[in-house]
Amino acid sequence: MNQQVEETQLGQMLNALVAKLGDAEPQEVSNTLWACAEFRYLPKQLLTASGLLDKVCADIPQGLASTAFARGELGYRDEQLVSDLLEQFLRLASRGMHSVNSRAFTAQTFTNVCWSVAVLDMRQHAAAVLTLVQAVQPLWASMVPENIRQLY
């Protein structure tokens, strides 16, 4: 995708999303963060918006993983956001691995979350990542080489 988006337009769109964040769907928010990462645009106004964490934590694991991926891809170091994303992902993984929603927990969602912590060298979160690794152990059988390479 070689589309060019003017920063002014992207900033205006993000400001509008932040203003209506309470009405936005969680997946819309996480997809927007992912798209910003693809454009290499740091959406500070969205990443620091009041209510962002509640919105993305209400999403399915893929949304949390997309948010984590965007944060890692953009080099955005926010200790509280990382801690809360890991905590929420672990909570969902603990409930979801044995439920109807377990399809939402894929090897890719798991590796995106782990990668986002590793790429920014956030070693202080290593214990949480190890706990997550144990919680999603059933996913290991579905890992493909690309997922494993992403973890290194």
C-alpha cells in the first residue's frame, strides 16, 4: 500500500476520533493505531487520550495485539500502557483459552504482544511476558516459523 496521507489530514482525523473516543468501537481504535504504525505516524493525541486504555482493553485479543504492535512499531514507551495491556491480555488469555472465544487467541496475537515488549527492550515486563507464555501454552502447537522468529 503506497498511499500518501498528509499529516494535517491524519492529525485532524485523530483529533476527531479522540473527541468521540467514548462512542468509537474498540476495534476501530486499535485498527487506527495499527494504521498509524503502518504510516509511521506517532498518534500522540490518541495514545495519550483519556479513556484509550479502557477502549482498547474492551477489545478482543487481536485489538490488544494491534495496539501493542503499533506501540512497538512506533517506539512509543509508555510504562503504564504496556503494563495494562499485558495485564488485560493475560486476563483475557486466562479466561479465553478454554472458552468459545479461544479462536481469538492466535499465535500471531501472542507474538505481537511479546514482540512489542521486546522491541523496546522493556525488560521490566519480562515476568509478565513469561506468565503470558505459560497462560497461552496451547498456542505453541500452532506456531509457525515466522511466529517463532518474531520472538527472537
